Amino acid sequence: MCLSTGGSTKQNAQLTVGKCSSDKSQRWTLHRIYKNDSLFTITNDKSGKCLNVDKKSRIVQYTCHSTWKAQRWGLGGSLIWSKAHNGKVIASNSTKAGSHPYLEKAGSSNPARGRQEWGLS
């Protein structure tokens, strides 16, 4: 499954999980915030907006502001963790297209890891 904007370019559009395709709404580019830093902003190739955590802890896209903690992300193996939320990671407990990813505490058990692992290519 892949993170997607669902084709939306709207501000605050909540991300979904969907079957992976070549669509630009599922393509994301990482931008290192500072030269020697391990934090990134993650920009959607279709909308040009950044992966963001809103005040309700939903994962949305929003105009990029590299100084916002809500848009700072770290990578740890196959995990994507949020700087603004004490290192919680992006997870999805459904393979159903259209379900929404969410943040949760990183887990070491197989079921938790399966919900939290994302591939980069």
C-alpha cells in the first residue's frame, strides 16, 4: 500500500492509503531540512504540498513550511517518524483503499511493525 493524496491538491486534504501505482499523487520527494540534519520535509509530487500533521493529529498535505515541526519527519529503517509528536510513526491498520494513515507509538511486535513499515524507492 502507498500513501496518497487521492489526487487532491487542496490544502489540508487528509491522506489515504491505496494500491500503489505510478500516479504522482503517490510519489513523494524528501528534502533534507539542514545539510547535516536527519530531518526532512516530504513533498507530494502532484500537489507540491508537504506531509503535515494537523491539530487533530491527522496526516494531511499543507503548504510547505520547513520551520514547522508538524512537517519535520525522520526515517528509521522502514519507519517514518514525526518530530512534532515525540517520534510517533505513520501507520495504517487497513489494506483497504481509501483508509487513512495515522500516528502511533513505534512498536517492536510483528503486528505493530507491519502497520508501520513503508518502503522508499
